[in-house]
Amino acid sequence: MTDTLPPVRGRLTADRPLSDLTWLRVGGPADLFFQPADLDDLRDFLRALPAGQPVFPMGVGSNLIVRDGGIRAVVIRLGRGFNGISIEGTRVTAGAAALDAHVAKRAAQAGVDLTFLRTIPGSIGGAVRMNAGCYGSYVADHLIEARAVTRDGALVMLTPTELKLAYRQSALPEGWVLTEAVFEGAPGDPRALEARMAAQLKKRDESQPSKDRTAGSTFRNPAGFSSTGRADDSHELKAWKVIDEAGLRGATRGGAQMSPKHSNFLVNTGGATAADLEGLGEEVRKKVFQHSGIALHWEIMRVGEPAVS
């Protein structure tokens, strides 16, 4: 199959299993898996790729269930050529493959407050695409611009307005690959910023199953949100609370479980399939709706096809 595709300087692999690349450790293979060497390699590949070939950009798999049958697409995963971090004044430029936690730490060392990124799992590309947020701050509050490669290989700059950032979503067109983002943070004392991040980590570890195989929050909080993704706290409900009220804390299906520590975290306790995890999530959605009339919406992205029985 790879013989008919454009030449690359990076790595192009057929039928590459994806389970070891997702935090939940589930998922079948990608038809093709591409790791570009650098920006030019990525642009050249997408420009030469047949127009009808589906493309799926993948980060570090922290917010993802890949179904057991795998993905019928070219999965693109950025690596070392896309993880740089540079700081000028209070502006931080980060490659899409840079981990959110690393960006927060580097910024804090330079006296720039992007501490909200410290406990967000994943990389900058996923954070921008999903308008990630924590402790009352969202990507939309700090993003100046993002750089992306379009499906036909063009390099474009995107503003937050063009991305239409909203609660846990954006309008990034299908097949476009985010490569870099520029953030603006408030100035701060590095020691105070480090202390704040340490407190955030402590709070997270006390309340969330951070040592288990999870993909972060399973469902969005059923609340009202502004166009920038900021929660309207006066009307906010918590997903874990409605799950608890429906009696589903600790619920299981195969190797999947709603965490006893935090019931909005879906956990692979060992040996779970993607079908176990997604099936348990759908069961929770159904029972919560039956109990309270509240429709939970997935925050975890689910992609690919089920296994052929």
C-alpha cells in the first residue's frame, strides 16, 4: 500500500496498532500511520496524498478511544520536529506535540502564567482543538493564534475567532493538522507559579484516579457555557454528581469501570476492550437520562470502527 503513496523523510507504516499509543491502551490498527520528520515533510505528504484519502491527526491519545476495528485513514502523529517551546516576554510559542504540562512548567520558569495547562493531559494540538481548560481558564482565554496545515498541504494561521472555540470544541476543518500555537500569559513570580502548580497537582491526585488508565473526564459537565467556553457557574451541574445520583459510581462492564474515586473517569482496570469502555459509557448515559432527564455528552473522542465479529 505504501508503494503508491508519496515519498517521505519521516516514517510511514501500514497497519500500525494504536492501542499502545492511547492512554486507555485500547484500539485496533490504522490503515496507515505517518510520523513526519518536520513541517515541510508534513506539507509535501498532504499535498501529494490523494484527495479522497481520509486523514486523522492524533496527539498523545490522552482523550481518545480508538475502536477495536481500528481506523480506516492515514493517522498522523507529530513528534520531535513539532515539540519546541519558545518564550518572548509574556508570549509562549509551543509546537503541537509539546505536552501541556511541559509548556506550563517552561512558562512558569520564565515568569509567565499558563498554569492552567499543568494538569491537563495531552499535548498542545489537542488542547487547542478541544479548547481545553482547567481551574476556570481555557485555551480561548490565552490563545493568540495557531498554525495548521490544511488537507491540501497549505500552511495557514488561525485566530481564536476563526477556530470558533467553544466548550470542549473548535471548528478546525476535518483533516487539518495543527502544528503550533502562540499563547499570551500574565506575568508572575516563578516561585509563586510553581507553588500554584504543585497545589493543583496535589488537588488532582487527591480527587482523581491519576495513576489509573483513564482518558481524563469522560463526559462534559451538563452546564451553560459562553461562546469562549467559560462555564456559567450559576447554572453548572457536574457530570460526576448526576452519575452518582443514578447509582453508577464504580459501575463495570468487562474490564471497564467508572472510577470509584471519581465517577466521571472511565478506567481500563486491565484487559478492557474499546467496546467495553464505550459500551459502559453509553450505558451510563442511558441510565443518567432515565434517572434525571439529563443528557450527558462525551468529552472523550471515539474514532474508528468496531471489531468484525
